[in-house]
Amino acid sequence: MNQAHTHTPHLAHGTESDGQAEILDLDAEVLAEHTASVTAWLPLTTSPHHIVDLGCGTGAGTFALLERFPDAHITAVDASAEYLQRLRTKACARGVEDRVRTVQADLDEAAWPDLGSPDLMWASASMHHMTHPDRALRNVHDTLAPGGLFAVVELAGHPRFLPENAPEDRPGLEERVHAAADRRQAEHMPHRGADWGPMLTAAGFTIEGERTITVNIEGDRSEAIGRYAVGVLQRIRSAIAERLTPDDLAALDQLLDISSPHSILRRDDLTVRTERTVWAARRT
């Protein structure tokens, strides 16, 4: 979602023309197994009937939750009309359109639209986009049915793809690129990487579980990983190019040039390495 959107590895989250929707789709594909493990872990007392996906993006969480809870209906909320249209198209293709309602809304606004009284709310990589997270958490608390569960999934940072000694002529390039991206994001999104436990407690929730999931996927398991790496690093480059040295920028551009023999798509040593932390909080 722009201010409240999902998944994954984004910098400014916002303009759909920059390929972020495609990155979100690849994120869903590459990390599907890990997303499923989160939905299976949730400390639910009964299967939910109505779920709200806050900052649904193009539907990674929505479809994982639909699969995990086959009797549930989902309200998918995002600020982006394009993301919601992509989600609806996928829902139709999968034959689950009757189980999905989409709502376009900026969740950083003080007043939220009527989202019903769900028994499970899900926010994956969206809460850190909030300018007023305390207010948003209170809105979640007031929206949830009594006894309902709120699952917050947050990222430790952008995924890593290259070995530490890569590329050969500029070893450590990826870490320097990520360091520049982290500095930029700290300026624009100070809540990324935050400990959401105390904020959830302050909003009236009871924390029922916290779990950190370490992701380490070998590149040979999916050809999508190469495209995912290109998309994520292109997105980062567009935001921090002026913060890199000329040599690092040239090396990054060589990796991102898909026609180059040194393209990241031609490497056989890619992995996806990242961490995601999940908080399960109950409205008591």
C-alpha cells in the first residue's frame, strides 16, 4: 500500500509505475513457504471467519490466508488502486473472488472505513509505513472483535542475494548498497525495524507470541529468485544512486544489466537471505 502496504522489500512504497507491484508478486512467489509457516503458527483458538489484510499490496498475505483458512472471507485494504485491481484479477483467476472484498483506504488517516468486526487482522510489512503508528494500532484494536487476533509481520531489512565476496571486482558491494538504503529509510520510515511489542501493549493488546523467521533460500530452487534480486536491487538503486561511490554504482549497474555477461541473472550463487519477525497480539 503506499503508506500502508505490504510485503516486502520496498523503499518508498508508492509509485506503482516503478515496478513495485512486480516485486511484490515475486516476493509472494519466492517466500510463499515462509508466509505459509507464519499463518500456520498463529495462536488462534478457533478458525477465523472474517479476516482483514491491512496493506495487502498485490495479495501475498491475502492468498496465503485464504489457503490456510478455507472457510474465511477476507477484506483486503490498500491505498493503491492498481494493487487492489491486481489482487482482484488474481482472485478471479483462482476462483476465490467471492471470498475477497477490496477496500481502497489510506490507513494513516485518523478515520478508517468500516471494515466490519474481523476476528483476525493481518499487517505484513505495512505498519512501518505509518506516520502515526500509535493511532493506527488503536484503530486496529477498536476494529477487531473482542478476543480477536492481530498479526504484525515486519522485515529486518531488504533481502540479501549475493555472497559477501561478490562481485569479484567490488567485494562487499551489496552490504554497502544496503547500508546506504538503510540510512535513507531511517530518515523516511523511522519505524522500520522497530520492536512492535511495546507499541501493541500500549494500544491495549496482549502479546500472545513473537517469532523471528530466518529465510535462506538457495537460488537454484527457483528461477524467480534472479528476477526478484534484479527487481529489489533496481528499486534500491533508484533511491540511493547518489549515495554510492562512482565505482560502486558502476558495479551495481553491471549486475543489473541483464544483457551483460556479469548480470546477476547469470550468477549461480544467488540466495535469498532475510529475517521476518511476527507478533501475535490479542484484543482481550
